[in-house]
Amino acid sequence: MHKAHLVYVFILAATVLWCGLLIAAPLLTLGGDGAHFWSDALYDGFHRVCHQLDSRSLHLFGAPLPVCMRCSAIYFAFFLGMLLYPLVRDLRQPHTPSRRLLILALVPMLVDVAAGITGLAGVTAVSRLVTGAVFGFLIPFVILPVVLGAAHEWHTQSTPVIHQPKGSVDA
């Protein structure tokens, strides 16, 4: 398997794990005491990256996901973007996108947050989900080429060169 594919599979596996833990937290609330320990640990861990306001969170089986709607949309859309990336781009030839793509991904979310903070417009569940999903979906197209390019550079710089003495014949 090509190094780029290994890097891609590693990042995809980490994304699957992350999204799986988002779903596991509310599911574990349905279990017994041992399951509640793990559920509490997940909620505590995700609290470090999200405010976890119940009114701004999606719920599964009556329990909130351990991150808000916007974060949920970002993470699950990132997963979708990761799945679609190799269908759109060649993993072996990463093309670093324009910074405009990052701005395009970020602006709708920033406008939504700013509109809510300033009171110019009401932020809704739909606006949180849509702006988070746009950002999350586009981020693999910004980050993955950079990571793949860095992995390629690291690999080519760390590959040892074996010098053969003059006159020797390769076996």
C-alpha cells in the first residue's frame, strides 16, 4: 500500500473512532453502572472541546451527544468529506488548495456566530447544523493535502540512500 493511502486510512480510522465515541456516549447512558462510568468519561472528555449546552445539542435515545449541534455537524461532515476525498482527489499527488477554500469553509460559520452574538439575526438549530457541516465537509480538502504532502516529504527525506562502492555489482 502506498504511504499516502496509509496516512489516509490512519486519519479516516481516527475520524471513525472520534465520531463513534460521539455516538457511544449517549448509548452508554442506557447501560448499567459500568456503562455510566464510561459515558461520564466520554462526556467529560468532550467537554474539553465543546460547551455541551443541552439546548444546543442533538439527542440520541433521550441523551445529548457530548458536543453541540455545530460541533456534531463539523465532525460528521468531516467524516463524509474524508470518505469522498479519494473519489475527487488523487491521494498520491496532493494538491494544496488555495486559502480561499479555507475562508469559504469558515466564513458562513463565523457570520452565523457573529449574527448570534450581536443579535443581528437569530441563530437556529438549522443554521448551526448547516454552517458546521459546510466547514466540516470542506476541511479534509484543506488539511489532507497538507498532511499527505508533509508525509511524502518526511518519507523522502528519511529514506536512507545506500551507496555502492565503485565497481561493485548489485546482487
